[in-house]
Amino acid sequence: MSRLLHPLASRQRLLMAMASSMGGVQTDSSRGDFVVAGLLGTAEQWDRFEIEWRRSAVEVEAAQSSMGGIEARRSRVLAGLIDTFGLTGIGSHVAGEEYERLSLEIQRSLTGGHPAEPYVLCFRHCILEAACEAAKLPPQETVSVVLDGQDALASRAPWLFEEIKGLEPAPVRERLGALGFEPKQHFAPLQAAEWLGHEVSSPARNGEARLDLCGPLPADDARRPRLLFKSFDRRAFRLLQRDWEERHIEWNRSFSRL
């Protein structure tokens, strides 16, 4: 896959494995929540990560009978590996109930004319964060994205990815490489991305505290946060709505002067 997505001369070969999920209860008044999450790393980081990720899977299964819930342990392993190998976790969440409260006009504005697809916000946020991370590398380096072909986002991802590349300014566009698909069962980065998305979108289970992948680190910890996370919740939508309304008012004022 790395040879397909990146030329052999590329030294960094950034790759973002991404997974999405639709959560919440589907009702007439809500489309539910949508989460997109991914992990970004170089080819060397991914090679080392895959060895440890597969090894940890065997260890977690072996300890299942004596050490609590398998999901909680797997998430703790993932957080540790993100830190150990310096991977960048990126995630985004749309609160469906809050999104439904926006006017149709604002929904169209926020999603580029696709109000029935609020996940556009999540996908775009993750892609732009990945491009910003790639900007720290030499100019010729780009970031490519891999999804599972069976993922909920897979059918729309090629169109969305190309649209983002076409609409964003050159510094962002030039950092985006290819979009590819791999079967999750054979591609460890996608398995990890799925676990990450599940962790940031699910409530605590059986009284267990959720792993704080996106919370602040201790004051004496110089490491970066493990997850660059954006939540399009009530507060975020309020700010977006205010910005949209201000732009709309200014547009009307400009039009009235003609």
C-alpha cells in the first residue's frame, strides 16, 4: 500500500488511516451522531506500530479471563502506542441533535451545499488537520488517506477528498496525496483507527471511566496531546451560526449598495 500511495523516493511517506461511524438513535428528528477518526504517521512509525499492535492483540486475548473488559484494555493499549510511536490522533464529532436545530440554509452553508451529509464537517476537519501536520515536513512530502472499502464513509470519500483538494488554498492542497482503500482485517492501521473512533464516540461502559485520549496532559508532561479532536456540538454550532449570520448580513449590505 505504501508503494502505491507514495513514490519510492519519498522518505517520510505520511499515511493517515481513517475510520468513521454513525452513532446515536435514529429518529425522525435526528440523524444521529457521526464520528470520523484517524491516525497519522510515517512509514517507519506504521511499521513499528503494526508489530506492537498485533502483539498486543494476542496479549489482550490471552488475558481476557483475568483482567476486566477487553475493549477497555484495547483502548489503553492504543493510547500507549500512540504515545510510544509518536502517532498523531485526529478526530471529529458532529452532534446530530444539535445539527438538526440549525436552519436548512445554514446546514447548506456549512456542508458546501449538502445539508443531508453533516459528516462532511468531520471528514474535512480530519483532512485539514492531517495537511497541517504534513506542512512540518519537507515540501515534497504529502499525506495520503486510507479507508476500509466497507466503511460508512467509503462511498462518498473519493468525491469529498477531491472537492477538498479543489477548494482549499495551495499550501493545503499540495500536502494532500492519494486516497486508497484496504480491507480492515488485513491492515492494522485501520483496525486502530476504528478503535480510536469507537473510543471517542462511546459513553463509559459498565461503570468504567473512559480513556481520556483528548484530555489535558499533566503539567510536567512535555508531550503533545494524543488526539487533535473537534466536536461540532451546541457551542461550536452556535459560533458557526453566528459567523454565518454575520457573513449573511454583510453580504446583504453589499448587495443593497448595488
